[in-house]
Amino acid sequence: MSAILGLLFIFIGAFSSGSFAVPFGGVKGWKWENYWLTCGLSSFIIVPLAVCFLFVKDFTVLMAAVSFGDFMKIFLLGAAYGIGSITFGLSMRYLGLSLGYALSLGLMAAIGTLVPPLIDGSFGKLLETASGNMVLAGIVVALLGIAGIGYAGYKKDQMTETEEGSEFHFNKGLIAVVVTGIMGSAMSLGINEGTSIGAMAEQMGTDPLFSSNVAMLILLLGTFLTTLVWCVYLMLSNDTLKDYFRFDAVTTIKNLGLTFLAGFLWYLQFIFFGMGKSQMGEYSFAAWGILMAFIIVIAMFWGLYKGEWAGVTPGVKRVMFFSLAVIVIGSFVIGAPDYFVSLLLP
């Protein structure tokens, strides 16, 4: 039951993440670099800092107790995650939304789930137990579902190729996907590196549901640095820095409110992710893969709602829906391996 509760928390976080970009539709007159930077200020700095002050006991004392080495290791992993978020955008530019989203997050799920146990030496133990093998089987099932969605996305992009324009370029997109998978999964590695900080927080009286937020703040400080450098570079190159100041106060406040709301929704995923991860015991490393799988599902349904799959043949839609179901099944197997072992080996 604890693992099921963890899955529920992670699903709520995934819904928030899959929905965070909706407020961008109301932003007027700002280019991508303008609203992405203000969203990053909200999601990488303001909201996580507020959460730490609200829910982490003796937060400033705890931060002072973090060693410089641990801080820099997590900070740099966060900066790497920032690079992955940039190449994620490139993957969708060269492959299209459906294919780029499925392949990028699919690779992030695989690397982010498997690398931590490979690094800390616990991977071999997974192979020695029925539950551990069930976790690995769940990862394979989820990846098969992601591959199915990737195929459906590829067919969709073929059908709408003339509307996509001439930027479709599989080789460039594949490079971006690989970089996204490697750099983007640094978030999972950073969370894993921050386990000791979470333990310190709990020893100082913080509820385990919120103990991961301190390490998350350190990670996102690094992510914001990468985001700041890239967005300022684009603003100087495209002469869009002035866009912050060329509108009336009402429009500017509305744009700030919408982008800050987007940032809040994006960070909310990690509050619930931390809560879900704390419920999954020795299989907590699998939480990252579950989050990625659920986000793909939520984002795909938002695409349906917005009409992105209009004009696609029923056969391709069936493949997409079947693949979504496969991802959900694989995610539940990962999250509750003992339950599925008991079904197969009563």
C-alpha cells in the first residue's frame, strides 16, 4: 500500500509537470527566452526556496551544514540538467513534438532509473531477487510502451510533414535526444546524491515527505545558472531584452503572473515526486522512471485535447492508446514489484 501511495503522489506530480506549459498560451508579446527565464526564476529559485522555508526545519542551519564538496557535486549535476532541458527543446524542433517528447523522456527514464544503482553498486543485488527482477521487467515494459508512442509520433509527424516545415532533421534530432537523455537524467543522479542531505533534514525534525527539497533547491540553483546564461545570450542575440519593458503595466503583470504560475506548476512535480519517492522503500530509485512515464502520458493527453492528433489515422491512434496503457502497467510493476511477484509466484 505504501508503494501504491507513492505512485499516486508521483502521478499528481506528473500531471502538474505535464500541464505546466498551459499558462504560456496566455503570454503576450514575449519571445521564448523572455518567458522561459521568468518561469525559471519561479520554478528554480522562488518556489523551491519558499518550500524549504515553509517545510524544512532549521533550513538555514541545514544549508550551512552541507559540505562544499556535496554542494558543488549536486549543483553541477543541476547545471547539466539545465543543458538537457535546452537540448530537449532542440529535439522537438528537429523531430517534432510527439517523437521528440517520447524519445527524449524515454531515454531520460531509462538512464535516470538504471544509472544510480549502477553507480552505487546495488544493481547486482536487483538480479539476485525476484522483486528486483520484476523492477527490471517493469522498466522493459515501460520502455516498450515508450517505443510504441515514439512510433505513433513518428507516423503522426509523417502525416503532417508539410505543416512541420523544413526543419525536420532526424540525425540532428537524434543527437539532441542522446544529449537530453544523458544530461537530463542528471536530475535523477543529483537527487540520489542528495540522499544524505535529506537524512540530515529528517534528523533535524523535517517530515520525510519534504526532506528531499533541500537537495532539489541546490540542484535547481545549477539549473537556473545554465538557463540564465542561455536566455541572456538569446536576448542579446535577438534583441529581445527590451520586451520586458515595452508593454503597459497590466500586460507585463499578467505575463509575469502566468509565467510564475507555470514555474509553480513545474516545481510542484518535485514536491509530490519527493513525497512519492519517500514511500517506495528500497525501490525508490525507480521513482524517476515512473515520473517520466506518467509525464509522457499526461502530455500526450494534453496533445489530444488541443487537437494535435487531428487528421491522424485510427490505426495510429490505437497504437498510441495501447502504448499509453503499456507504460502505465510498466510503471505499476516498477512501483509495486512485490505485489506482482506474489501474483506470479503465489
